[in-house]
Amino acid sequence: MRSAGALHRLLDVLPAFDGDNRVSTRFTLVPGSRFDVDALSALERAGIRTLSWDEALRTRHDLVLAASPKGPVGQLPGLRALLPHGAGFNKTVAEDGSPGVPSGLDPHYLLTEGEPWADLHAVAHEEQVSRLAHHCPGTAHRAAVVGDPTLDRLLSSVPLRTDYRAALGTGPRRLVVLSSTWGPESLLARRPELPADLSALLPHDSFQLALVLHPNEYSGSGSFDLSRWLAPALAAGLVLPRPYEEWAALLVAADAVVTDHGSTALYAAALGRPVINAYDGGHELLADSPMGRLLAAAPPLATAADLPDALQASLAVATRDYAADAFAQRGQALPLLQRHLYRMLGLRPPARPLEARAFPVPSAAPSQPRAFAVRAEVSGDRVTVERFPVHTTEFVHHVAAEYPGAGLRQVQSATVLWRRAPDPVSHTPATAWTAEGWTAHVLAEAPGCRTAVAVLTRTRCLLRHRTTGLISLRWEPHKDAGRVTYPDPGAVASAVHAWLGGNATRILPVSLLCDTGPVTVRVRLAAASTDDLDYEL
């Protein structure tokens, strides 16, 4: 292997040998790639045994598995099987091999002294065999159509979509996944401002934004710099999955994918996800390839402001039809690979069924924004709220912030401050504020604040308004088609604050309809109860 991307493909294939103690695996790092750093660390985390390159050259192997033809991999002794590490052969890489030849099909890498060094070319579709024969004559007879093991894992993961969305905190929002390959024509290289621009335009309670990056971006730039560059979007709630496995869970969970010309788009299309074209053109994409045809059909995204229209237009494109040209033998990749690889080993495969493993549920939820710029529309006793990151250029009604987590600047500028009650099981301080005491303390400490809100539970708040005083808020969750959805109490508090701006002297109790994104709840405002006043924060 030469990179983390190649390693990930190999890890998707190795379950073909599960349960067979006749087969031992060793990994070696093929020299010559500038993206090898993360591959080494991934090997260490997985507890995988390795060989140095020199040791690998001295050892006779029963089978060599490679997921990239580049580098001197053909020098390794033994029968060799070559796998692509993306969804086919859709682009050419400048200054890397033969000009205009698809990456992965270049005779410069597939031949040694005019002869193919791979004994098996395992490809995903018959179309790829034809292209292999065209670009590298004499190799097609060594090709076998086995399907795509990564796609099979994605398909096996579809039943977990609800679990993925729950782990990500998506709720009823639309999850829009940005996908960026690597190199000078990638989305992140061409349009580095797009994640922050979209996060500033999309209402937080209606949309969730994620960014899937090619592993080479992590290897080339490093997580530290990536986090710095993406800081505004990350603070607004952008999900940045790890490059191994988590990206796939995001794809299954997605409602739409905004993409450049990287392989992720074809995997999304195979899942039937709407695809939006954010590739600005260049020399890398091959127009007469499955990816080229998909992006030609997908609606373009010229600016961040065009996303709502592009989302609507993307629904009319049957993306699965375009992915059909890239993936065959769906659900059969591991059994077919096992048959070919065991034939090369001269062994009989174990008599057991093989099934692609679903991707694991993401282990860590993304960080939640600590402050919002809030747009509110009051129509009688109905309030519609849209919340944006504080760096938005949208016209807003007020700023709401979490106390004290939002930081001094946001706390000082906020009109609404809220604080969530801690988990009583995991957090039991010796001294605590009551909700009544804390709301009074905050209004005294922050003169710019008009409303202080103690979030007691996910259906209950104590609100203190400078004019109206103390109010208890209660609401029931939104129910639809057998599902129960809870609005963010901070959004409810902002809605009530906006309503109080023109109704501060209304006699309680009052019932309001509150719209936050796709969720509508009825909120009851009443005189503060003793239980709420004494609730410990």
C-alpha cells in the first residue's frame, strides 16, 4: 500500500480471509508516495503486523494484494492481485504518468518491461475491462469483474441510516454532505470558502452540513491545519468525519451530496442520493466516464446561495442510473474476490457465507454551536424562528448564546442567554444555582441581555424577561408518522423572546405555536412554578 486510501480498500477486502488460520497477513509500505504518513499511523492503530520494504522484497509471498499500481509494487515476489481504490477510473492526474490516460489504467504503471506485473485485475464493472483493454492492451485477459467491496458495505449499511443520523444529531434536518477529492481541482482547493458560506446561509434547525475529505487531504495537510481552515464552519456545527469508515456512514445518512469529481459522488449515486455538481471544470475529469456523465446530469452549484434551487433540481435526476455504469455484481464482491484469491493461493475457501460488514455508527457527535444569530417572524401567536451562525450576513432579530460556553464576546453581545441544567446522574456539585437565582444573576451581570433562560429539560424552561419577569415554558414534542421529535429548547426560548417583544404585558397563561425548521410545537407560557424556580442548575 502507498496511502491511507489504498489501505482502506485493502481493509475492506481482507474479510474474504476471515476465519481461516491458514492465511496470515503482513503489510508493507510501498515507497514513493507523499501521502504515506497517515497509512503508517492507521496500521499502528489497527495492530497490524508490518514488514519493511527491504524485508518484503526479500520474502516470497503466496499472494500480494495491492490497491494502487503506482510505485515498485511489481517487484514484490509472488502472485499479485490489483484492486482499484476508488469507484472506477474517472480522472487523469497531471504530472503523474501518461498525459490524458485515466489514473489506474496507465501502462506506465501497469507494465514492467512491456509485460503486466499483476496476475489479476479485480474491477467493479465490465466497462472497466473494456477501458483496461483500450489503454493497456494485453492486460484485459487478466481482469475479473468482482464488484466493489466498499459499495457492498455501503449497501449493507442502509438499514442503519436512522442510527447514523441519531449519532450525528441530525434529527429532522436535511443532511447535506460536501465531498472533496484531493489535488488542485478538488472542491476544497478550488472553493475553500464554500463550507463556511453554506453554514452561514443554511438555517441550523433545517440543515446539517458535513464535509467528507479524501484521505490524501488529511495526509497532505494534517488534521490541525484542516481544523484551523475550517474553524468558522466547524463552530457552526459542520461535521468532519474521520477518513476511515465514518465518511461512509455520513454518505448513508445524507439527504444530498455536493461534490467535485471524486469517487464519493458515484457511491452516493449508487445509494440513490441526490447529487449536486460543485466541480468547476479543469483537465482531470474524463467526460466520457461514469463520473463525467453523472456530473453532466447533476445540477451545478455556482454559489452557496444557489443551494436551495440546486437541491430541488437534484431530485429530478435518477442518480442510480449513472452509477449502474460503474458498479456490477452488487452484493457479491467478497464471495467473488474470495474465489479468485483462494484460486491464486491454491487453497479451498472456507465453507461459510460471506457478507459485507455494515459501517460502524459514528462514535462522537459533532460539536453544537454555542451562539446563534436569530431571525424571528411573529404573526399573532405564531412565531417562526431561523437560527444562523453569528458570522452570517443574513438580517436577524437578535443574538442568543449559551452561558458561559459561548465565550465572553458572544455572551456580552447576546440579547438572549441560556444555560442547560446538567445531567443529575453525572454532575452533582456541592453548590449549585437555582433556576430563579441564576436567571436573576445573569440579567444583573449582563446589562445587554433582555432574556435569561434556564433549560431544565428538553420540554421545559424557566425564562426571565426584563419586562415580563419569570415565566415557565412547557411544550410537547412534535409527532409525525409514528416519530417523536424534540425542538432545541434554545430555539423555543428565542421564539418566546421575540413574541414578548410585542406582547410583554399579555396576561398569562398563553399558548404559542413555534416553528423551528421542520418542527412545530405548541408552547404554553404560564406563571413560574415553584418546581421550576427551585430547579438546580
